[in-house]
Amino acid sequence: MRFFRLLARRMKPFTDGVFIKECIMVVIDSLCPEKRSASESVSLSPRTVCRRIEEMSDSVNDLLKTCCSNFDAFSFALDESTDMKDTAQLAIFIRGVTAALQVYEEFLQLVPLHSTTTGQDIFDAVLQCVKQHSLVLSRLVCVTTDGAPAMTGKKKGAASLLVRHCEAAGHTQPIHKVHCIIHQESLCSKSANLTDVMSVVVKVVNSILSRSLNHRQFQALTDEVNAHYGDLLYFCEVHWLSHGAMLSRVFDLQQEIATFLRQKNLPGADHFSNPQWLARLALLTDITTHLNDLNVKLQGKNILVTDMYSHITAFEVKLRMWEAQLTAGQFMHFPRIAACASDDVDLKTCVGVVTSLRGEFPSRFTGVRPLAPGFKLFTSPFDFPVDEAPAPLQMELVELQCNDELKAKYRTASPLSYFRDLFLPSNKFSNYIEHVKRIVAMFGSTYCCEQLFSKMKYTKSRIRSQLSDRHLNDILLLSTSSIDPDIESLLHGKQHQPSH
């Protein structure tokens, strides 16, 4: 069973079992040929691999259902993408918190949508998943989506339909609808795109990389001059970090690119010889590097939404600082611009790009900004004004802020471990703990869904395009879930079935 588990974790084809058995037999013949007959009878046929993966997936689903039943609060992350066969696949993740403040972030299901992908279709799929896992919607606190109209529409979006369904069922808890913070940050970054610079860079990179001869000759040139990088990178609109990676590589190889363009008489050579244009490239590269750094901080599994929001607010403060510094001609946080001659740098353009970004950020993140007071109540309970707290929490907040022992220990631990280790044993702050559970259970982004789609495209590739929806879901569940199948129970009562 552990072999089949490993095969699923690595998302390998079912037919690899036959090849692996051949390898095992070669090793056995070399090391212990007397055991050949015993090993030869083990079946690793595609059908056997398929059955074992189905059984382990069912086991994980049963354990996941039990885990979900212990959640006091939970949230959904929803995103949709298409597979190799153009089938729309809806990824559903759950993030839940138990009474002991243990946090679980798990993949629930990949639901195929073979027809339309309207808000109603997505809502129906989510509701079916809720029923399959016996989830109690009165504990739902948040729905985080990718921001597509079918997800976020006020009337017919899946999130709105789910909220109205809960209200109709008599569930009175507030349910927040959040647009993925990472996606919104990516949308904000587009306002900093100097179109005239970016269009030239993309054309130059494509002219070099898209033609085999040009590509080989450029690589030879970078080897000849011992350049720090040996090649350029493509820019892909849907990849969050490719924008900055490409610009950094182009800026670092600007001399090699200029030489190559002149030698080949390719368009763009004049730009890479123009110091004013190169200064604009430096500006775009520096600001994109800062945006990429922010994007990386927002990525990852099990990140609290409060931490993500603090990164956003910190970046907004940085934008105000950079605007003032650039206005004064100070470039300490923009090293590539600082390396340019002062006469080549257009301060008006520099300030304009940062101002544009500073104006874009406040218009985004509308789903989480109203939650900022609740976030602060979670992260800074000892500094939060008591009269601004919800009425059920005010008495407990007074007790908490007047407890010098708890205040002293707060600075030595993370908020979640602090509440888990000190609050729960005291049984004194039940209302505040409920607030903590609701905050901790929230998804800040659909990063987990995007990760799953990468695995989906690897698993259901061009050479495995006939993989069924059931088996695709089974493989992704076993490769993604932190819950291990109950292998001992699966092995109990199994009879040995020799290979024929």
C-alpha cells in the first residue's frame, strides 16, 4: 500500500507500476536471486494500482469528513480552471479551526463542470460538496474566490448565492466574501506598467527567444563575455512573478542585448543605446521588483489573513514614503535608478508611476478592508480601544487588558500559539476565542487552488489526457492532503493476489 501511496504522491501514471516492478526484479536478481519467486508474484499492474489508489482516496475522504466535523469555524477557497481536455474544473479547499484552535487547510474536491460555469453551476457544485462531507453551514465564516464575475457577482455570483442560501436556512452568522488578495495585488501592479518600455522589452525578448538561430547566437554571446546570466526569460501574463523576473534579466543583460541587436540589425537596438530609455527601464524594473517581493510574501500555505493584510498596508505606507523621496530626488530604495546618470532620470515619470500605484491600492481589497478592526482586535488585543470592540467582547477585553501576566507573555509568542496555550486553559475568554476562530479560519487568497491547478496540468497532461475525473480527483487528493490514508485498516483482511 505504501508503494501505491508514493506513486500517487508523485502523480505518476498507473502504468509505471509495471516498469517499477521490472526495476525491482533486476535489483533482486543482482542482490538476492533466491527471493525472485516471492517478489515476482506481487501484482503492480495498472488495474491493481488504480484500485489501490481508489481505496486510499476513499480512506482519506472518510478521515477528512471526520476532521471537518470537528471544525467550530471554517471557510472555503474556490477557483476554476480548465484541464487538458477543456473541461472546467472547480477546486474547493477548506480551512477550519477546532475547539482546541488547531488549524487545518485541506483540499476537499475537484468538481468537473462539463457544461456552463455560471454562478449557479458553481454554487450547486459547492452545495453538493458540502453535503458529501457533512459540513454544517452555520459554521461558515468566509468564502474566498478568484474574483471572476461567476464567483463574486452580487446577485448571481456563487459566493452571493451561498450566503443567501445560508440566510434562508436560518444561519445568522456573518459570512464574508473575499477576493483573493494575491490576485488583487497583481491587478494593482498593472498600473505601474510603463507601456512604451514594456512593449519594446517584450518584442526584443521574443525576437531573440522565438527564433532558434537568434537564441543560439545570443547564448553564445553571453558565454563569450562571461555574462552573469546565460539567457533571457519569457514573460507570461498569467504567471505572477514572470514580469519582474524577465525585466531583471533584461536589465542585467542590457549591454549584451544592445550588442546582439546591433550585430543582427534587429529592431530595438536604438532603445538599448538610449540612456533616457534605459533609465525608464531601470524605474520599471525597480518598482516591479518591489511588487514581486510583496507578491512572494503573500504566497504560501497556512498564512493568516491578518498577516497578508499587514503586508498590504505596509506596502501602502512604503508607497507614500517612496513618493515623497522620489519627489525630492532620493533613490535609496531604487538601486537601478540610482545607478543612472541624474540627467537621464525623469523625476516626473518616477513620481507618476508611484502615485499611480498609490491611487490603485486603496480601490482594491474592498473585501478585507472592512475587516481591519477585527484583524487588529486579533493581533493587538491589549492596544484595542474597548469601546470600539463588539459589545459581547468588551467585558472580556477589559479583563484581558488589565491582566499584567497575560500582557507580559503576549510579546513572547505568536498570537495563535498564545491564545492556544494561555487562553484555552483559563476558560475565561470564550467570546474572544470565538472571534479568534473566525479570523484564523479565513482564507486570504486562492493560492492553494492555483497550486492544485499546477498539479492538475502535470497529472492530466497531453500524454494522459484520457484520465477520468474520478481518478484525477483521487490522485490530487492523495498528493495534496496532509491526511494519510489508514493503510493498516486497508491491509487488514486483504488477500494476496499474485501476478498472472
